[in-house]
Amino acid sequence: MAKVIAHRGFSSRYPENTMLAFEQALMLGADGAEFDIQLASDGVPVVFHDESLLRITGSDLLIKDLTLEELRAFDLSYKLRGQCPVQRIPTLEEYFALVKEHDFLNIIELKTAIFEYDGIEQKVIDLVRAFGLSDRVVLSSFNHYSLLRCKAIAPELPCGILYECRIAEPQDYCKKLGMQYLHPDYRFLNDAELAKYESAGVKTSPWTVDREEDMRYLLAQKNIFALMSNKPDLALSIRDQK
């Protein structure tokens, strides 16, 4: 049975990539969360999707140029201001402290596709090991060199190849790089593609699946490891009908 993963937390109802969104995903009963990691200018791993603060806060500043203390000045509740408590940017350590006692899968996207963030892979893996979460983590990135660096540091940690273009024979590419999962845009998936992945023994975790008809199709496929959605409540209700 496919896992239902809350994409950036329970982000259809709560501010994305905030502790509130992750707390609500846990309370909902999601099987895990997907979230994004960058480094503040003082080297602290923080949970945030965009390289810029603009979409979330209205300030056209880059995560990499601000210290953790400076980042904490911004309220991430954006669309829900006044409807939920003020939300500050979480650190990876704070997130791990929340989930460490739960049977909860953590899909960690390293945001290294634009800025490489020297040393981010080691910092993330050190925290994974410090919190004893090696069996509840999948590392993921659009920068596949970043995944190779992760494998060099921690070959035991599973990795998923993120992609949003049509890779020729992605299952072969995945196996060649020594990775465990494909993390494609869900629109690339159909019966023929999924059959190839299954034949190669490569599990698939598509993103970001929010339409009911797409959820129904993908949750019925036996080779789907996890389904990442902004609407984990809907995905859980569909899966649990089966």
C-alpha cells in the first residue's frame, strides 16, 4: 500500500514548510512529510522551499544571504495571516525533534539545484544520524550530483531522483547511479512507464498529486511507494476506501 506523504507538510490548509503544517500532518495520520532544506548564511540547515523569500514573505531576499536570526524575523503564515499563529522558519533540528518519536517517513529535498550550498549533504546526514532517523529518511534532489555526494557519505541512506523533464529510461538511470527511488512529476506516469519501473525493481514516489482522479489512478498502482500531496487528507480518504 502506497504511503501518503504531506508535501511541505499539510500545506493545502496550513503555511507550507512550517512547524504548524508538520504538526497537523502528524495529527492527520499522514505516513510522512516531504520538505526542503537550504543553508542559512551561518550554515544552519533550515526548512524552506524557494531560494528567495519573495513568494512567502514579500521580501526579495535570498535564504543563503541571511543568518538564522535574520530569517527568524519573517512571518511565514502569509496567506493565513490572522488565521493561525505567527510561523517562523524551522531548522532541520527542530523538525527532527518533532518527528523523532513517530513512525513517520521524512523525504528531505536538498535544494542544491541553483545554489550548491557547500557541505549541506554532510550537515543533513550528521543530523539524521544524531536523531537516529536513518531508517525513516529518503534523501532527494533535482541535483543528482548532490545525491551522489550523499551516497559517498552515507551509502546506507536511500535516495530518490527528483525530475521534472522526460528522462529517457529513468529506471535505468536510477540503477546506474545506485539510487533507490524515482521522484517524478506525476504527469509523466502511465501504465507503460510504471511497468518498466516495476520490471527494473525501482519504486516510484510521484509529486505533487492533488486531483482526486490522479490520486485514484496512482494509489491503485502496486509500484507506487509514496504519493506526495498538498492534500494528504483527501489522499488518505481515497486510499483507505480500498
